[in-house]
Amino acid sequence: MLTVGRVAEQTGLSPKAIRLYEADGLIDPPERTAAGYRTYTATTLPVLRFIRQAQALGLSLKEIKRILDLQRHGQQPCDLVIDLLDEHLAQVDQRIADLQALRETLQTARDRADHAADRGQSAVVCHIIEATGTG
């Protein structure tokens, strides 16, 4: 039997995270000692490591629970995992596109600032921002 501290040590998770995973139904509730302390079996460790790895891929706890629930009901969750990864890839691609557009806007504003400074252009507050023309 392992205490929450020992499980945390072996998985790289915090005791608080482990208790949260229990509360959210990602892991089964552990046995309790007479004093009320949680005690885990070694079978909990691979599940916690899986949760940690899934989070490192950007999956939410809700998504991870869906995966674990499928597996617990005897189904292979790999198709769901592929779908979730595809969704996350699309979101990352969109964020990259948004950041590239923002970078272009910022670079344009910076270039205009150089030109405005060279011309001695005045502004109500700051010609750098006023010249961007967004909004």
C-alpha cells in the first residue's frame, strides 16, 4: 500500500493533483486507513502516469476521463485519442496562424513608427498605435 505522498513521488504529480483526479473520477477512490489516510495500490501508478502523459499532450482532464472511461468499459480508446489529437492539432494550427497575423501587424506598426519618427509626425497620444488602423 502506498500513501498519497509516495504515489506523488513515484509519478511526478503533486498530492493535490492526485486527490483532484480521484474527485474527478479519473482514478478509483483509494482504500482508507482507520485514521482516514488514503492508501493506493501499485496498479494506480500506471493510470496516473498515463494521465500525466496525456496532459503533456495538451488533453484536458475531461478528455482524459473520456479515454479512461472507454478503456474501463472494455473498449479501445485509440480512435477517440486520434480524434482528440486531430482537434488539438487544428487548434494549434489556428493559434499559429493567429500569432503570425499578430506578428505581421506588430511589425507593420513598428515599421510605421520608424517612418513617423523620421518625419517628426505628431499624434494625439502615440502615432505608433494610431497609425495601425486596426479596429
